[in-house]
Amino acid sequence: MMEDRIEYRNEHQIDILAIGAHPDDVEIGASGALLLAAKQGKRTGILDLTLAELSSNGTVETRQQEAAVAAQRLGLYARYQHNIPDRGLETHREAAIAKVVEMIRLTRPQIVLAPYWEDRHPDHGSISHIVKEAVFSAGIRKYASEQHLEAYRPSHFYYYFINSTAKPDFVINISDVFQEKIEVLRAYSSQFEKLEGSVSTPLTNGYLESVEYRERLFGQQTNVEFAEGYKTSSPLVLSSF
């Protein structure tokens, strides 16, 4: 079994921690926002909870190589990889929550992102609820921590869309980086292309085109070319109109 791949740096703190079940989840839903944040000089990171070993196409090794390319194209400060069994998130729920708590306390992000809970893939829904619990537990001083890290709770927690087209609570204008987002997704050729020996899946049948359609639709609804949609965990607060 592959060990967790956790890159410990002298300075761990990042601004945005985006969490997914599989390498490529975050890229599908939130890579536009992460690209914009990196261009603004913010430290961005991705945490993948599983190695996606049950994916219909590709191998774990190939997926890790693709994730590294995607990370480079995104300008990530760090990418973290756990090895909770694919499709075993509910079985290992408490361990998964504890791992996410540790990562939140280690990196102390201002913003945490997780998949929206309504999704055709059960793992995406599972991760959504796991991260919600972890965000709360990370701020509880007496919640056990293997690394004895100080309690910390992010200022903001938002949900990104993978397969959902639900009405977003807010959108981020990604028109300037949309083509870069597509290049990030194309790093995962084993998932989105029909290669020799691959089997047909929803991902190999026009999936990138469907992502473009969704982002274009969200953009049209807000008078921009392309936008990523997000849901909030709590009402947004404005100081005034």
C-alpha cells in the first residue's frame, strides 16, 4: 500500500486548502479559482483523500503523475495525498475526519473548499460531509490530534461543484483563466481521453465539454464569459449594499 504523501515545509501555512476524494476532483470544480488565487500571490494547496485506485481507467502511478502535472499548471504551493481506500470513505469515516483535521491545523488556511454534497458519485458526497465535520472539529481544543497541533478553524468554508449543476450561492469570474483551467484538466489524460485500452466512462465522453458548458452557463447568468459556481456553508455577510 502506498504511504500518505504529505509534504512538510518549514512554513506550512497556506491561504486556500481545497479537498477532494480523488486526484482531479478539485481541478474539475475549483481550478479556476485556484489559478486566480495563485496569480494573486496566495498560497494554494490540494488534499486528495484517496488514490482513486478503483477508477475504471489509468493506474495509481499514472494518476499521481498526472496530479503532479496538474499541480504545476495550477501553481500550487503544496499538494497532499492520503491513502484512505477508494470507495471506503464511509467505512473509514472517523480516520478520514481526523486526517482532515490534522491538515487544517497544519496548514491553517483562511478558506477550505470541499465538493458539494449532491453528486452522482457517492465519494464526493461522503467527502463533503467529512470535511464539514473536520472544519468544525479542527477548532475544538480538546479534539485529539496525533501531532498535538493547536486548534484552528478556517474563516470560510465553501463547496465547489464536480458533477452538479445546482444553483450556486455565488460565482467567481474565471474568464481570464478558463483556457488554463482546461489545460489543467487535460493533465488527466487517462481520465478524460479515449486512450488505447481504456473503457468508456462518463469522463471519456465529452466531460470537458460539459464542464465548459456549465462554466459558460454560470457566466451567462452573471454577465461574464465563464464562471465557477460555489455554495456556502453559512450566509454571506456584507457590510452594506
